[in-house]
Amino acid sequence: MPRSAPPVPIVTATRNYEAWVGRQVPLVRADIAFKHAEMAAGAFPFLRATFYRWMQQWPARCPELARAPKVLAVGDLHTENFGTWRDNEGRLIWGINDFDESYPLPYTIDLVRLATSARLAIDAGRLQITPRAACASILDGYRDGIAGDGLPFVLAEDHPVLRAEAESELRNPVSFWTKMRGLPAIRAPQAQAVKLLRAALRGSDAPHYVARRAGLGSLGHPRVVALAEHRGGLIAREAKALVGSAAGWVDDPGAVPPIHYEAIVAGAVRCADPFLEVHDGWVIRRLAPDCSRIEFTTTTTVNQPQLLYSMGVEAANVHLGSGRRRVAAVRADLDKRGAGWLKDGAKLMAEVTLQDQVAWRRAQTV
């Protein structure tokens, strides 16, 4: 373990961060309580829920990596931040599906955080691969991706490993819509969310609004789902309130940083989700059986090295949107890095995360 101490205890950091978020959006206290319980349950959910803590720890623990060239980064990248959607041709697309924490950051942060999440999944028995092999797959994918012009993951013809995994995770439509109908109603949804959702569902029957609990990083933000009948069947749209990245909070706790969600999606090499929109601090997305996150770590039957390789390529697809000059700096930096830097960085940050998670769990039992 490194000798340097964290800036403040994890409980204090969490309280301070949530107070900062609460000055931007009204917090859903029941969801915050659930998030706290999940943080105590294990290191992987703790990592997903605490990007703010990562940003406090990262510069001190990995100072050399933190000085690498910057891109518009995902920030909160991990192995469960990937999923599917349909493009405007109706094709099934795979890629990163959450950009809440996007911020100008060293390109290394996305790779180390992704590799750290893989290591924690391995420790939990959810990935059947060695940490060394996982890091090698991620880094090989990223190197190959950043060296070229990028290529979206269209699952209609190529990428049989991803296609098989995506199709295995596509939700049964009957089960999906039954679950959606069973979500609790929201009596007084936020007016701005209602306005945006009505616009997104124009041409459908009058929607009704329900509450949905999803994710961990943004859990506690206002989230409103609109369900509506449309020509013989249900459709759904979700509005989620966005706040500035926790990376901006660490930079200046007294400021509210700009939201980079729209910019990073627009710049990335990908087949766009035509239903994804960002308006007035809200992200609007389509919810459907084939528009979902893929939790490939729950199975051991897929080609996990190939999936991790694809995740590295997709990270490069996103970073390529930062422009030629920044990408050239990334390529040059990669070329001069020796072997083992990603494995070593992920091992260190996994240890730091475990230490924080143990401290959090003990605090919850006092």
C-alpha cells in the first residue's frame, strides 16, 4: 500500500460530495440510502458509486499517469458501463452508454479505471481471467483503436462475440414491459422533466410517470420515466437530471463545472442513438428490451479477453473525438510507455478502492 494518506476520510468525502450535488439537483434520499448500502456490500459496487473518491485518490496515488495527455474522457468507465441501442437504421449497436462524469482528463484514467473494475470483478469471482490478461486485452484494444480512425460496433454482421452476448442479454419484451408497468407512480414529477418527456413522446397517448432505480454513480439524482401507449404498444422514455462531473468538484468544490455529456457523445466515433438527447441539464433516453446495459461479468461462457479488447477499442473510439492534436499526443505517450503500467496502476487503485470500501463498511456498522 502507498504511504500517502487520503485527503479526508471516505465518510467525510461522501458527505461533502453529496452536499455539492444537492446544491445542483434535489436529491432522492431513499435512493441515496440504497446507494450507501450498495457501497458497503462490495468493492465493485463501491467503485461504481464513488467516482468522486477516485478523483480524490487518483492524482496522489498515480501522479505520473495523472500527468498524461488529456482528452475528453468518460471518467467513470468500468466494465458495466457498456450496452446496446438501435441506430437510425434500426441496427443493434454496442458501446459505452453512460457519460455522466465526462471531463477533460488524462487518457490514462479511463484505461486504469476500466482495468481496475476488471480486477475487482476477478476478485469477486465474476470474471474468469487473470488480471495480467485482462489488462493486456484492454490495452491491446485501445492501442489498435487509437492508432486508426475508429470504427463503431455494429452487431448486425461483424463482432460475433459481442452479438452473442448482446442477444443473450436482450430482455424478454413481455417481462420487460410487465416490470415497467409495475414501477411506482410519481405523484409530482419535476416540471422540466415532464416538459422534455412530453416532447419526446409527441404523437403518443398521454404518458404516465413512474420512478425507476438504476445505476449507482448517479443514483440519487432525480429520474423520471414516462410510459405511453403508441399505436398498439407501450413505449418508454427516461429523463435523468445531470450534474457537473465529480472531477470538476475535486478541481474546485466551490464551482459548478459544465456538463460535457452532449459534447463527448457528439465527438465519439459511433452510430448515434437517435433517441438520446441532452436538454437543460437532463438526459433523455429510450428504454426498451433491446436498449440495455450488458453485464457480461455474470457469465463465464463468453470470450472474455475479446470482450475486454472491444472495451479498449471503444474507449479509443470515444477519445478520438478529442481532435487530431490531442490524439497525436496520446499516441506519442503510449509509444514511450513501458510494459506493465496499466497492470500496475490497476493493482494500486484496486488496493486503494478496497481500503476505502472497508473503511466505509465499518463506518456503516458503528
